[in-house]
Amino acid sequence: MPRPPSRNYALLSSAAVISQLGSQGALIASAFAVLSAGGTAGGVGLVATARTVPMVLFVLVGGALADRVPRHRVMVAANALNCVSQGTFGLLVLSGHARLWQMVALSVLGGTGQALFGPANEGMLLSSVDPARAGRAFAVYRMAVNGATIGGAAAGGALVALWGPGSVLLLDSMSFLVAAALRAFLDLSHVPERAPGGGVLADLRDGWREFVSRPWLWSIVGQFSVVNAVVVAGQAVYGPLVADDHYGGAGPWGVANAAFGAGTLLGALAMTRWGPRRLLLAGTLGIFPFALPLMALAVPVSAALLTVAMFVAGASVEVFGVAWMTALHQEIPEEKLSRVSSYDWLGSMALVPVATALAGPAQGAFGRGQALWGAAGLVVLLTGAVLFVPDVRNIRRREGAVPGSDAAPVPEPVPEPGTSADAEGAVGRAG
């Protein structure tokens, strides 16, 4: 099968950077829009939840849809929905007559658009990379998006203060419009025509069979559903509280979060040069440092040590992220990428609202420090458990293999545990 033109990768990367710049500013703007309309912290949380819930409810539908119709059409339609919802949100705020129920409804539309977009985008990206350069391509992509995340948050805060939240929301709307225009030019000539299926439910069942048939896939998604939830709860709920009580306010916590962002950039940059042979082993080992910020907040350590912990965690998340994308690209058939990605997305998001909602009661029942130690313990325990899955330890990078094929790599002797060759597989080699 001919490989897709490199133009697809360039279009996807450019569109992702543009929309991420706008979306990060919009996250700040939406919170201040609620407050400027007379809302409270509860209203801010309600608007944020209204965006998250439809992402959980509709992400599987988005995955099935993206494997049924051309993915770029799903992406453009989802971007158009986000453009309209954010534009309407911004105009209401600028008019001075925005009400909470309107902001909640528009956030629901935005979350629905993101649910439809995510699996289609991931499937399109994974299918648009040459197998021989997959790891480096994914690392560069993530580095660009992480840079846009940092820049968008910084610019968004400044622009909200300068122009007000309504104008920033309109800018986000325009970023979705530009991104949709770029994605409309994606080339799908390399994607074989898909045979008509038996409907969305049949597609979801087929995707589920693909998902559960691979122990490495469902075990890591199950692990990450808990890890992601406790890390988000620890950093989003407990982090600001610890900063207020022990670090003198939001300033040091902001510096620590900036260090996390800097770590993601360095980690992605390192992964452009490092191609671990045992993809999932290297990626899973990169999960252990996720516990460091939780432990640092539990003590709590000095602000300087917390900043170092956040930097290390940020770098390690990129080791996992690039290895994970490369494994999906290599192991999953192209025509099922979006459906499999949708189960990955669902696992990553489903428990986050539950964990953040339980963070307060857990602090009341056990104390903040014990809750944070418990969260760190779950990260370490579940990550260690995943290492007992044979495929997690043994799946190796197949240079030049067709994604999803069963073509075996060049045979290599399997080293005994503890030998120098086994250590090399865990650490990887220069790419």
C-alpha cells in the first residue's frame, strides 16, 4: 500500500498547533467569563464539567464514525462545531448578557465536538507517518503541540487581562476555523476504501474485540485510567491548596507547572533522538515518575524540589506518549485505528470527573497528605503490575513494518532477565 504524502503530517501538525494555541487561552477565558458574569467557583466547575461529560459519552461514537467515513470530514465537521460554539460563547460574553445555562450548553457542544474530533485526529495522524520514521515524527508532533500548550496558556492569560474573555473566546473560534480549513486539504488517497459495515454498534463491537484481544492494550489503558485520574485530581485540586498553605500562594505553583511544561518539551526533544527497542517497556517505566509530584505535595517539600519533581514528570510523560503512539501505529490495523483510539480516550477520561469529585471528601476523611500518598501509591502499584504483562515487556519496534501487520521483525535472541542485553532493551538506543 503506498504511504500517504508527507503533506498530511505537515497539515495535521500545523492545524494542531493553531487550534491548541486558541484552546489553551479559551480555557482561561471561559473561567473568567463565568466570574465576570457574576458566577462563582461552582459555576466555573459546572462549565468545565459540561465540557468533559460529553467527551466521555460520545468518544466511542466518534471512533466508530471516523472508521466509517473519511476521517478528515469528521475532523472538519467537529472543528466547525467548535468554531460555532466558541464564537457564540464569545459574542454572548461581549454582549454582557451571558447566562450560566447558556455557557453550560455551549460547553456541552464544544465537548461533543472534541469527542468526535479526537479519535479521528489520532487515527489520521497514526496513518500519516512512515513506519521507518514513526517515533521521531510523533516526538516532533508532540513537541510542537506541547509548545503551543505552554504558549497558548501564557498568551491567553495576558490577552484575557488585556482584552477580556469574550475576545479571547472569539480568537479561539477563529483558530478552529483556520484549523478546519487546513484539515480539509488532507489527502486520503493512501487509505483503502472500507467495506460497508453493519452499523455503528457493529463497528463498536468490532473495535472492542480488537481492543480486548491485545493484553498490552487493555492493561495499559486500564492502568492509565486510574493513573490519569489520581494525577489530575492531585495536581488540579490538592496542588493549589498546598501552594496556598505552604508556598505563599499561586506564584510558586505556577512556576512548578511551567517546569512541567518545560519537561514535556525536553522529553519530546529527547525522543526525537532516542528510539527504544522495547517500546512499551520503556514507556511504562516512564510512568513511575508521575508519582513524584504527588509525593512532593504530600510531604510537602520545598518549592524548588516540587519544581524539579514536576520537570521530571513532564519529561517522563513524553517517553510514554511517544512510545505509546508508536506502538499503536505499529500494532493496530489502519482501518481500526480510530475505534481503538476511542477506547483509549474513554479509558483516559472516564475516571477523571470521579477522582476530582472525590478529592474533597478524601481529604476530609483521611487528610490531604494521606490522600496524596495514596494517589502516589496507586501510580506505583498499577505501573508495576502492568510490567507483569508479557507483551508489555516484549513488544519490540519493527523497523519498516506495515502498521497492524503480523510481519515479524528480524529474529533476535531473547536475553535472559538481568543480562546486559536485557538492560539495553529497557533503556533503548540512540535513534
